[in-house]
Amino acid sequence: MTKSFKESIIAVIYGGRSAEREVSLESGTMIVKALRDKGYQVEAIDLFGANKNLDPIAQLQAVDFDLAFIALHGGEGEDGRIQALLELMGRPYTGSSPLACGFAMDKVLTKRFWKGIGIPTPAYMSFSDKADVASIEQQMSYPLIVKPSREGSTIGISKVANQEELATALKQALQYDSDILVEEFVDGPEFTVTIIDNEAYTPIGLQPSQEHKLYDYEAKYIADDTQYLLPCGLNEADEAELKQLALESYQSLGCTGWGRVDVMRDQQGQFWVLEVNTAPGMTSHSLVPMAAAYLGLDYASLVEKIAQQAFDKAR
């Protein structure tokens, strides 16, 4: 790579065809504007456009660029397929490797691995195609969390308190993925930790309204009554423990560049890691820009930092 970073053409890849397409469109549009405001040459690529039959390889090959900023959420943008394609094209990109992305995207695989290496994560059961309600009730106690194994933005997630709700939630989750995760509900506050270039940022405490109860899709991207606690309310020692756990969880999957780790804390003070997001949202409601702003890093500078890290790594 002979160009300097400032001379590089940056392709912002967004859109896609996953259930998170609308979120990605907003993230990508804001990232494009931020990079242009910083003076960079930017190519905006709405992957698949509104047509799921478009050829993504042809779309990427039609554009001249030096670095890809991946603003896709879910689907092939977060499971490693686009990352693998970019590697075959010899184009550097933001975020984690294809293997790490695929690993983190699969919640069941991730939890199985974390259990093996001692990362605390809630007890769970997993099912392919058809879940056994009777088996779940024999081994787990309500309330429970039901979610698709390979979706993000809490799409398809439900909290259930009885058999009827469980059956409905399982059916709903199966609309998004053939692999379903049923997880023990952790009764306590939720936190999220942004990680950029192997540095854990100040955790954010998440407090959805009583109407939402869960930090779900609507609470994330639509509602204006979700409370984001910065500082998060933990004492210094507990906050340091949370940041270290988040960083260990992230690095254990081989993640690099940037990402976000979601964690719950139970009534006894134990932290439980839920998942790692390798392509977090960058919308007006998103958590990574919020964490960066708390440390004095504005949106455009945050985007530039993520892109610069990827460029320097490629060199």
C-alpha cells in the first residue's frame, strides 16, 4: 500500500439483506458523511441495494478503493463472508477477521467456547429447527430469554415467563434462524463495553423503560425513554473488573479492530457475558459513539480512528 491514509479511497459498505438492513443504512449514511467531513474520498456501497439478487462481488469490483469500512450489521456482513471476500480481493477492512466474525456471530458456538475456557456466561440450551418445550421446562426455570443464534440488534429476542410465552417466542425466533438459544435470565443491570484497538472504554449502563423491560430492538433504535448511564454506577474496582472481563471475552474469540461486549450483572454481583458484536451500530442511538463521546472523541473522529487503525494494521 503506497498511498498515505489521507490519500486513500475509503469504501463504506452498508445495507445488506439481513434483518438489520435499516439499521445498517443509517450507520452507513452517517459514516459516509463523517469521513467526507474529515476530507476523505469516500465510495458509498449499498450492498445488494434493495435487490437481494444483486451480485456483491460485482458491486465491490466495480469500485476502486483502498480500504473498506464495514458498516453492515448481521448476515454476511457480520458473519465473516464479506470479510473473506475482501481478503481475496486484497483489500484491507475495518474490524475482525472472517473467522472471528463468524465465531462471534454464532451465539451458541461462542457460549460453548466460553464455558470451556471459564468465561462466565448464562446457562443455556440450544436447538436446531425444532425446540423441545418439555425438555426446556425440565432443565431450566422461568423467566427465560429466547433468541436466534445468529442475529444481532436483539432481533427476535423474547423474555418469557410461562409455557405459552415460550412456545410463541420459539416460533418467533425460528423466523430468523434455524438455530435457537434459550438462556437463563439474569436478573440485574445490563452493561455494554466498547473496545477499540484493544482498549476497553468506559462501560455504559443500560436502563430500558418499564414499557420495554428488555433492551430490545425498539429500545435500541426507536424509543427515546431508554436511559444510558455514563458513568455506569459501578465503583472503581467493579468497573475495572467489568472492563477486563469484556476485553478477555472479546480477545478470546480472536476479535480485533473494534467491537462491543454486552454483559449482565446478577443480584450477587457476578458479571455474565452475553455476546460480542464485531460490527456495532453507528446510528444516532448507538452505544459505541456514546462511549467515545464520553471520552471526548466526537463521531467523525471516532470513525476516522477506526479506519486509521485498519489502515495501519494492513501496512
